Amino acid sequence: MALAPKPKTAAGYSAEQTDTCEQVLVTLLGAFGTLKSTLRLVGGLVPRYLTPQSPPDVPPHFGTSDVDIVLNLQVIAEGEGYASLAQQLRGRGFEPFVDDNGWTSAWRWMRRLSEKEYVLVEFLRGADAQCPAFEKKLLDGEAVSALAIEHAEIVHDWFDSKEIKAPLLDDGGVSIETIRYADVVAFIILKALAFDSRGEPKDAGDLIHVMRYAGTPEYVASKFIEKSLTRQHENALKAGLDALQKKFAEGNGVEGYELTGPVKYAQFLFGRGEEGTDERVAAQRYASGLVTEVLSLIHNGI
């Protein structure tokens, strides 16, 4: 089965698609049973909860087409029912993703919506010496694994929670679940690192949306300063701030708006059309200016 490429522009996402991802999320939580409180949501579904829409001040987020989950491998390994995780996933209608070459993925699972439609769920974990970034770690024999992502483990400590109501798939009724998702600082750090790694326009779009609508620049900076005072995850904090500076901010020897971060942000909003239009340049300047202001406030406060 071919994995459809992620849309490169905001126009490729929809509220209906994002609602379906939320349905898949609550269905997934049921598959983990007593371990569901250890799951941490990251990725493009998180802004739905970090920046809930409140028109006209906070517009709806663009949305997402998949569900990204960070697993706590130690807790899962110690928990009862660990060996039956794959069975529990299958029992909720999930199945391993199989690519065009016939390779079955243990870290990518999918939930079919129809014969041709499905939502992809990606299981992630923090990278360490035993499992470096972009390698995979088995959880459940050879049936379930997680892809290692640099500094993903920060979400086990830096997260928010929210009770949501969503209809389960297959007419399973309405489920009320508490979801735990990356907080503002963890989300920005992981998105900045993701963008630094792969340069996807969607990552730039998600990043700037959250930095813009989670609160004022002073509020966002204060959250980073609070985290720095805890002395937790100092390497992750530094790596995220460095990535923001390098990809988005003024002070790199070039005009900030010309950096790849603001350029990809404008491409996500407007597509790859004519470069240099007033609308595009304004978006690029806004993105660079916002990141530059937040970084300045952080550095002045630490």
C-alpha cells in the first residue's frame, strides 16, 4: 500500500481529516488500556489542543493527516499486558503498515477508514546510546517497535493534558478520554528540531502557528525560562533554541526573512508560486520577526 505524501501546503489539510485523526487517537488509547496514561501526543494534532480556535483572535489550526505518539518504553515493558500490545492494537482495528515493496512496518500502524482510506499512527521514542536517532527499538517481540527521535523523551515531563470527547470509529459510541500532549515548550523544541532535520513546510507552519497563537511572545518566552530554571533536559532546550536561531531568526549574517524557515513557512501558506510577492515577503518577515523576538526575550531572561 502506497503511503500518500503529506500535503505541502495548508490547503491540503481539512477540519474533517483532523477530526478523524482525533477519533483514531481515542480509539488508540483504548488499545493501550491501563498504559494509556503513558502515551504522549506530538506532531500536527497537538496545536488543536495547545491553541484551541477562538475566532477571530485564534483561527483554527491547519490540521493533520496522521497521529504521532511517543511511547515510554520502560513503563510499557514493566506493565502488565505488555506482551499482548500488538494483539490489543489489532483488536481495535489497527494493522501494521505495509509499503509498496511488501515490507511490514512495526513502528507505523494504520487504522483503515475504508478500502482506500486510512490514518497512519507512528510510534516514537527518545533516542539514546542503545537506540540512536532514526533507529528502531522493538517493544513487543517483532510486532511493535518505536522510531527513535532526538529529545522526544522531554514530553514525558513537559506535557499538558485535556479531557476530550470524540466518537469512536465503527460506531463505537462517544468516548471521553484524557489525552496528554507536548506542552508549548516541548512542541516548539521538537518542531524546531524536526524542521532542522527535514525542512518540511508543514513543520514550519505548525511551529509559527503555535508560537503566534499560544500566547504573547512574552508568554511563550516565559515558559522557556521556567523550563530552564528546572535544569531538566538542558541539552534538548539548547538544541531547540539553536535550531530556531539557525533556521528562522535574525543574526545569522543574512536577512532573517530569507532563511529557509520563513521561506518554507510562506510556501506552506501560499504554495510554491511566484517568489518575492508582497504577501509572501510579509509572511516571511513576520515569521522571522516573531522567532527573533521570542529568542531575545528568552536569552534576556535566562
